[in-house]
Amino acid sequence: MPARAATDGPPLVLLDRDHSILAFNERVFDVACRPDVPLLERLRYLCIVSSNLDEFFEVRVAPHLKAAQVDDHKGLYTAGSWAALSEAAHKLVARQYALYNDELMPAFHAQGIRIVSHGERNEAQRRWVRQHFERDVRPLLVPVGLDPAHPFPQVANKSLNFIVRLSGQDAFGRENEIAIVKVPRVLPRFVRMPDKLARGGVAFVSLSSVIRAHLSDLFPGREVGEFSQFRVTRNSDLEVDEDDVKNLRMALRQGLQQRHYGQAVRLEVSAGCSDHLAHFLLRQFDLPESALYRVHGPVNLVRLTQLIDLIDAPQLLFPPWKPAPCAAFASGGSVFDRLRQGDVLIHQPYESFDAVLTFLREAVNDPNVLAIRQTIYRTGADSELMDLLREAVRRGKEVMVVVELKARFDEEANINWAEKLESIGAQVVYGVVGLKTHAKMLLVTRREGTRLRRYAHLSTGNYNLRTARLYTDIGHFTADAALTADVEQVFVHLASQSRLPRMNRLWVAPFQLHKRLIARIDALAMAAAAGRDARVIAKMNALTDEALIHALVRAGQAGVRINLIVRGACMLPAGVPGVTDNIRVRSLIGRFLEHTRAFYFRDGEEEELLLSSADWMNRNMLRRVELAWPVTDPALRRRVIDECLVSGLYDGQDAWDLGPDGQYRRVSGSAYPGAQAALMQRHAQPLVARPNATSPGASTWT
């Protein structure tokens, strides 16, 4: 049955979430296809799509596959949903390899950059490759011949392997014909040939081609017949019953050991793999033929990112971008003195994440700072920020860190940081059982005379120096007493699990955020019905929560003008006659990953702007600790509206509009530049003053 909004109009049929995720990856793939994008960057986007697809299969596909295996035709996951997803994924993968073989590789060749296959190598190159194989590769390979004493080996998630069909007899006179060669992850996937062998330009050999050329050397006395490289993708969603474990950290660490060997969901083989070997592998991994992907090239395009680092060709990359320093902190004076004068915002990556490090560094070095509290979701394995927190402990400050151990694919790094911090005396807590702590907040408590004053940093994104160069996010520094008091109460709640008191400024999930957003949208619907000008403009990474979707539909039908900037999955169809006429949805796919969450509401002359850590997804609203907070300073509010919302609505380069048919179409023929390019140009100038934003009530907004 189609989902229905609470309206008297036609039924609202929501878009499928998983297909919307694939559609997002098609938009990313489009960047790899664009001739105006530098060549190495096109390769990078191709690799990003492959990485995204890996995660899609690891996280989203298993329930569909299970339904197909039992021929289930009822419910959310069915044999039909598996077939539809499989067809869409196969088409996208086929387009990837067509681009790789037909456009990117010839373009690299024209630039004097070649990946030389075995068939293309001359005798001197083959001698060098053999020496490389014997010296650096063969000692790490242990081929396994299959027989009753040597069953099919455990094959790790996304690892490179070869399957070989042998003729003749083994050393014991037996005719075991199948062997598996597991390729260690420590081996680099591409190696540069010496320049004297490159015949001009730069030449590389892939690890898979090196092994393929010397497979027979691994099986002396046997003849290698059919063979293929292969790679299996496994379900990697960790499932830990938090109500039934005494130590979540230890339970997760044990679970991580099994993640590489979860249920198989996809099998990739070379295009020339024989049916005999392909079906043998499918049986071993208990997969249907629809899970088989025959690829014309390396089975793991993600590892092509190594080439980007190995090729010294700046002209084939985006021009380097150096984030501007935070103007408010540029004087070199005390950050705390500046924040007592008013709030400060930084817009990453146009402005540098160094402002956060400056704030924390001053807190660590200031003898008047008594306590530092911070949430950690994704900070990375190597983090100056975490080193500063450890230094704060050594200096005798009270340090409390809320580490989210269940941050998907960052569990191990976070467990390691938690153990390091605990070992030197920091107070480490893991949030609330059953919820992920996704809020991004840093609180500093400082003695000033006879009183204690709080300073806080709130962010729409993670405390991660690497992603801060790649993701757009807003960081908000404040000494506002009401807002920082709220932040302190959230930290107390996470540590003690006591009841959260009434908040002054913060909206906190899973308590009020969902209800307040719906209430705010419904209030605007009433305002529009009363004849007032009402607007909603919201920017987020995903929109899949049905209650919020229906609230938006009700508001749009009441006359509220709604613009949504949703980078990834969106289940709300836009512009459907009689249903969502007043709703527009667009997605921005550019050089940086759009990550900012900003929500704007306008009722007549009254306007409200919230920044948030939360996307409009059910999990964010009801199964995570999330924050949304108002930007009350008029100048800062205008700046966020201008840089995060207006710029996106006017983007004429990197924008895609969602049509009533559920398809995205790239904006063309616009006189406006790309939002990201315009912001880079703006922030490249000295940050003395910024123009005010266009009023959100202006009739030019569409």
C-alpha cells in the first residue's frame, strides 16, 4: 500500500530509500563523467562511487537478499525489491567500467600515464615484473589447493583473491582441480615501473596483473587452465545486543573480529571468468546468480585511489585550496576574550578547522580552565585533537569524553582512543544504551574571578581534521550563558543518564527534536492558511523520516513554500501535481561533500534558523542523541542563510533538481555559478566584511 499523507488530496507515494541512495551515487558518478573536471579528480569520483557502493552492499543489501533467498514477496524487503536493486546496481557498475575503459584510461594514456597489462609489456618490462614478483609478492602468497583436508578458505570482506582451475595431479597423485590464492592487503595494488622502462611518460603495473602473469609459478608440476580474480562483499553491520552485554567496548571489539566474515552479499569476478568457476564461487558463498558482477577491469576500483597519490601531475587535479583562517581569531588574542564579545561561526572547508584546535589548545594551556568535555563520533586514527585532550589530562584538568563506540566503520579507532584516554585518567563514557551519540559538542569551563564561565563549540560535522578539508560544515563558538548551560546539562545526562531538564535553547533528540520540528512545520501550515507568507528552507544529507515528510506535505498543501537541499537519499517526491506542488528538492554534488544541516522557518516577518547535527531520518530523530540549536545573532544568521541556503538554491553548476517522476536532472543553462566555487572565491579574499544575504522573503526565491 502506498504511504499516505494526512491530506484530502491524492495519495502520496514515497520514493524508495535504497533506490534513492543509488540515485545519489549516479549523481556522484556524473562528476566522474564531466570533461570539465580534471582527469585525476574524475578518477577520484569514480573511486568514491565504488567506495559508496561497497558500503551500500555492506549495510543495506542483506535484508533484500535474504528475502530473495526464501522467495518472500511480502513486507518491506522482498524478492522483488532484491531484483530491482540488483538490476539498478548492475547498470551503475557497468557504466563505471565503461567509463574506466573507454574514457579515463585512454585519457591517461594521452597524458603519458599508462597501466601496462601483461600483453602490452615488452621483454625488458616482463623481466622487471618477474623480479618484482619473486622479490616482493611471491613470498607472501600461499596458494591453497582444495580437497577434503583443505576446504574452501575463509575469504575476508573486500579482499583480492584468485581462483584457479588446474589440470594434472598434485604431489600425492590426486586430481584436486581448484585452488585459491589469497592476496594480502599489505601489498600495494599499483607499482610504478622504472622510468627507463616506461618508454616515455609514466608506467604502472597492477598487482592483479603481476600475479595473473605468474600464476603458473605458484603451481609447479600443474597446468593452470581457467582462472579469475574475485572479491566478495559481506554484510558488515555490527549487531550487538546492548541490553545483554556487561562491557560494550569489549563486545564491540570481539564483534569487529567477525565483521570481515559476515554474510556474503555480492561476488565480483573478471569478465572472462568461466561459468564453471563463477558458479563454483556462488555455491561457496551461497549467493544467487543475480549477486554476480562480471567486471572488465580490477575487481576493486576503490584501490585506484593509490594512483592519484603516485602520479605527480598537479595540472590533472583541482587547483589546491587552502582554507581561510577564522577572521575572528586571527588577531592572536585570547579566544575567550573574543567570545565574550559575541558568537563566532566558521564555514568549513572555506574556513579552517584550525579554529577548533586553537580553541581547544588555549583551553588546554590556560591554567584557569578547569574542565573540558567533548563528544567523539568520527575523529580518525591520528588526531591532534585527541592528543590535546590527553595533554589536558596530564595538566590536571577534568576531562570527560563521550566516545561513540558504534560509529559505523570507526569502531576500532574509537575503541583505541577510549582506552588511551582511560589509561591516563580521563573520564570516558559511551553515551546511552540503545542510542548513538551523534551530537558534536565541546564545552570548556573556566574560572574567571569569583565565577565560572562556560564556552562551547557546536558543529554540524565531526571533529575530524581530514574530513574538515572535504566536507562543508558550520562550527559555532559561543559563550552564551543559556546555550552553554544546555550543553552542560546534555553532558551530565550522557554521563549520569539522569532526566534531562528543560532546555533553554537546545532541541535534543530523542526527546524534543522530532516533535518540535513537526510542530514548527505544522505551525507554518496554519500561518499560511491564515494568509501569512510562510517558508521552510532546510538543508540536510538525507530525508527519510515519514512523519517529517508528511508534515512537509501538509504544510505545502496549506500554502507554505518549501525548498529542500538534500544531498543524498530523499523519499519525498517534489512537484507532484495536487500533492507536493509547493515543494522543491535539489541536491548539490560538487568538489566538497555537502554536509551542513541548517533549518530555516519563516512566518511573516518572524524568522528562525537552526543548525543541527541531525539529518531528517528516523534513526537521527528517535535512536540517536542529536542537537539542534538556534543562531540568534542577526549578522551570523544572515551569513548562514546566504552561504548555506541562498547559495544552494541559486547554484547553476553542481545542482540537481528532483522531478515529480522521482528522477534527478542536472541544472543547465543557468547564469549562476556553482555555490562552492563562489564561496571559495569569496573566502579567498581578506575576511574584513561580508555582504548581507538576500532576504528569504524575496520573490526571487523559487
